[in-house]
Amino acid sequence: MGLRKLRVYTGPETEPAGLSLLGESTDQHGVRVTLGEILPTLADAVASDRTWLTDFEADEVTISSDLYDVLQAYRHFRRPGA
């Protein structure tokens, strides 16, 4: 019996049609996308309690100061007893 080689499928070689890059990133490991493009996927992953999310929980992301202010206000008013 011959040895079988396993390969890891990492997705299509070309960029998916739904993913648009907003600009060239200075970090060769980074990709700029709109929040609207990734939010549905992230929300589903959180709701489904996907374990791979823990792999990225220490990663830093950059958001606009306006979004940060809105998130802080939302967090404040969502507190129990608020």
C-alpha cells in the first residue's frame, strides 16, 4: 500500500468576489475591509461560540474614534442596572 500525502486546503487561489480591499496595507499580514463585510461573519461566529475566536482575542484592531465612542456608550447603557 502506497503512502498517501495529505494537503491542507486553504481556499481558492483567487480573491473572493465579496471581499474588497480598501487600500494597500503597510503590514504585509493585514487586509483592510469594511466593518459591514466582516460583521455578519463575526456575529455568527460569536453566536455559535466558535472556538477559533479565542485564537484572535488578543489581536488588536484599529477602529475610528467615532465608532469607539458609540461602542463605549453602548457598553455603558447595556450594563445591568443601568
